[in-house]
Amino acid sequence: VIDAYLEGLEASGLDDLSRVTSVASFFVSRVDTLVDKMLEKIGTPEALDLRGK
């Protein structure tokens, strides 16, 4: 979702982002949960310390 939204903004050629009349919305908690699982698989103390941040 993020990539598509940013690509659309870039393709629009607008220099003034205050003229953008749309938003992209997604649940950050879903991304956070996926990243935490990836950090657990890595398993290093540094990676495990990053969970939930």
C-alpha cells in the first residue's frame, strides 16, 4: 500500500503536496506483528531487543 501510494505521488509530478486530496491507510499493528516474527527468527540479542519498538 505504501509503495503504491508513494509511486502515485511521484508520478503525479506535484511539487506542492498540500494539493494532494487522498490518503493511504493501513494498520501499523499488522506490520509490527510481521516484523516481530522476523526478528524472532533472526534470534540475535539485538534483533530480539527490537521487538515491539
